[in-house]
Amino acid sequence: MGAMTVPLPPAPLPAPPEPAKPTSWWRRNRLALIALAVLAPVTAVGIGWHEWHQYYGFDARPVTPIVVPEDDSAELAGATWGPVRGGEIDDLSGFDVPDDATVIAVGLPVSAGSEGVTCTTPVLVHQETGREWQTARSEIGLLSDPDEPETCLASQKGDYELIVPFVVPDDVKGPFWVDVWPQDAGRSFLRFPFEP
């Protein structure tokens, strides 16, 4: 019989490697965070500029008033405007007007010549506060009338008069301005002093 051999003890197992320390969230997302830090302000500036340009750019809004002396007329955009006239309407029967309001009608003569002119509907502006009123023709139940236009169209040639009613609270007293913007005038608009 042969010699008996004693088996060698098993070799110790190597120690498991220490688990790798996970990278932090900041480190994993550093490229996205850098892109965000750059793109967020650029996006805010881009949107702000776009909105400003849509509102004021392309001559989209008038910003420069041309103040016309009282009871005078002015030439702008190939037409003669004014003088403005008007006043409070006393007989409001048949119209839908609040009890605490006044209707002020404004007439603005326009001499458009043979070329015609385009303009927005005149606006009534309180001189003291800058508060504005838009036309209220349909709101008070006054039907549209081609003989009393509220706005200028290029197809209207010669002489005519814009007739625009405004509903103003009783506690608001003049003086006012009547602002009208001929659209071929760029950023300029006409401002007529008006006292009903």
C-alpha cells in the first residue's frame, strides 16, 4: 500500500475588490448642466428679443407722436388730417350705454387724395392719466355705416371724415388727445388735442 498523502490546504481566496465609488450625480450630468447653463440665458434673451421685435419691430407700433396744434390740420403719409371736432352726445335713446358713462363722438376729416391712405381706428387718450379708449360703435348698438367710417382704407379716395364714438366714465374729464396712426407713417402718429 502506498503512502497516503495529505492534501494541501486550499489556497486562500483573493479578497474581493473594493466596490468602485459611484460617480456623483453632478459629475454624471456635467455636460448637460454646462449646456443648460449656456442655453438657458441665450434662450431667455432670444425669446425676449423676438417678442420685443414682434411688438415694436417692423414698424408694428407707433411710438413717435406728432402733436398737431389745436384746431389745425397736418400732413402725414400722403394725406391731410384734421382738424378734429366732436363732443358729448346728449341723446342716447336707443343706445346701450351704462348709466355712469358718457358717449364722446369724434370726427376727423381726412383728405386722402387720389392714392388713398390706410390708418388704424383713432384712439381717445386722457391727457392727465394716459388712459386710452377704443371705439365703442358696436358695443353701444350703433350699426356700421360706410358714410361714417372709423378707419381709413386705401380704396377710399378723396375727402371723407372718420366718425368714432367712445364710451368714457362720467368721472373722467378732458382734456384728451385723439391719436391716429397712418400705417405708411412708420413709427410716427398724429396726436390731436381735444376738449369735448
